[in-house]
Amino acid sequence: MTNGWIDIKNTDMMLIMGGNPAENHPCGFKWPVEAKKTRNAKMIVVDPRFTRTAAVADLFLQIRAGADIAFLGGLINYAIQNNRIAKDYLINYTNAAFVVKEGFKLPEDGLFSGFDPVGTTYDKATWNYEEGGNVDGSVASTTASKPGSTAVSQTAQQSSAGNSGGKDSEKNGEGGGHQAAGGPGASGQGGPKPTPMLPPNVAYDLSLQHPRSVYQLLKQQYSRYTPEMVERITGIPKDQFLKAADLFTSIRKNGDMKKAGTIIYAVGWTQHTNGTQIIRTAAILQLILGNVGRAGGGVNALRGHSNIQGATDMGGVFDIFPGYLKIPQPNDTDLATFLKRTTPTSSKPNEWDSYNYWSNTPKFMVSFLKSLFGDTAKKENDFNYHHLPKIDRKFS
């Protein structure tokens, strides 16, 4: 939940899917009602059933169960095609301008680049950013079409030569940006080959015109989600979909950035087999609209009470400790090894700064160990790290 219940009172637009808060979260639902009363906020409800939440909505769409991604994909395509996007936000606060490595292929045939039909796994070598720096989008568009050419300018290559990290990539550590290692089953433990490390100095194009920029690839990928396709997959009539798309994206009409919209969901999304993908699609939609990190915005999960949120917070899930800290693997022989694997460093253009909240993982982990072992957790004994359990596979 990016914002919190009370903040919903600050919204101007609500899209509620995969949940029925009027019945299942009646105390919290007072805040969407407050937004409607005090801000004239609009509420769109998309659900297979006409629920009590739908009864107070400004617009209700009846969707075929499990077709949520097609609907959200249609909203993304509509926003891009009608220029109802937060361009400055995209350039400055997302990876939209980052350039993806040459050789990456979108799934025009149903498969991304790197698919191994024998092992039915992906080699993700091309699933990465280009190394470099600032790239001219117009030059890139020309050079990208030439065989064997690279769109990264010579100047950008020179600026990144010998550079192991961003200018201020980590105040207290080395560069070499990467995502924190994944869960159990990674390379060395019998699992699939891990995703390659992200470069510390990413190539980027502030014009968003580079054909391999994240924005252009996103635009190409979602161009297939036409109103006709949305109707065919979701069962929502085209005219109703267009009405909802126009209403939800209206907060960005003519470049207006004063208003904010929120997406509200519950286990009607998370309990699908593709629940993670549904929520990631919602996050993409909110990012292109500039609705993340703002009052009245965000992607807000209405978590179940003790059994879901409580299990996560208290470490009841097999692969995380309280506070979303990862559980060690057998090859994490000491605290330093564990922290090196699980602490992400920045992957960004040199010129940019990065908040990188999870660069604080070492502090979080030491605090956690001290909470477990008290005064016996000392630097000299690795804060009793060796007492922690280790897992070598997925137990879910």
C-alpha cells in the first residue's frame, strides 16, 4: 500500500478493482466516501459482480473474471495514445528514459528474447540496460537501424569508461549497480541462472524517442490493447471501456498535474495465479500518469487483516523475516556475504541521484539481529548472524 487509508480522502479519481471495500473494509471505506463528498472525486468500479461498492460508484463496468490485465493494458494504451501522461514525471522519476540492451525482443510471437525451448526457461542476458550515459534520441533512431550498430554515443561511452559507479551512487559503498539477489534457488543452488547485474551508469534519452528506451518499448508492447481487444477479452463493451478510460485519464487532460488518482485493490487481484502481473500493470499505469509518490495517488492494497498483513509483518512467510528482510541461503556464510547479496546498489545515469531506500539493508539487519539476541549481538560475533536459519529452496 503506497499511501494508506486516510490519504484516500485526498484523491480526485478512484479505480477500484479486485475488491469490495464497502462490505469487506467498511471502516476504511469512509475515506473514499469522504473524497467523493469533499473533493467531488470520481469512483470507477470494475468487478464481475455488482457489489455494494459498485452501488455508490460513478461508473460500474462488469468484467469477465480474470481479465484484469487486458483492461489495465487498455488504459495504458489509451493514456499514451491520447497524450494523457505525466511526461516530466516520467523523465525525472522513472526509468522511462533508460535504454535497454541491443538484442532485447518484445514477445511479438508470444516469447521474449532468450527463451530456451528445451529447458523452458529464459536466458535474461538481454534483459538489461545499456551502459553509457546521455544518448541523443534522433541519432539513436538512425543508428539503431544499422546492422551491428550501437545507439550509445561515443561521448557517452567515454564518459562511462573506467567508471565503476554513479557520481553519488552510494554515499557509503562502491558503485556497480545491481538489484538485490532474488530468492532461494538462484545459481549455485540448482536453480535458474540469475538475472544479470544492472550497470551502474545507465544510458538514457531524455527525449524518450530512442527506439530501445523503456518508454518506446512500453508503448510498442501496449499498442495491442486496443478498445476492440479489451472488449473481446474482458467482455466490457467498447463504448463503456472508452468512457471509463476517458474518465480515469481525465486528470491528465491538457497536461494538468494538479489532480491525483488512486488504484484500490484487494485479494480479488492477489489471489489470481497472475496476481503479481496484474499489480505490476497497475503500477505501470500509475507511473505513466504520475500518480505515485503523491497525496491522493498510489497503488493501494486493502490487505486482509491478521492472516495476510500480520503474517508478512511478523515473518510468517517462509522467505522473509519481519521488515521484509530476506532469509539467508546456505552460501551466505557470514553477515558480510549475506549483506553483499541482498543490499541493492544504484543503477542509474551518473548525473542522477538515487534515494535507494534498501541501501539501508545493513542497518535494518543489524537492528533486527539486536532485537533477537539483545546484548549478546555484537560486531565481534557478527551480531549472532550464525544462529539464523537458512533455506535452500522455495517452500510455498
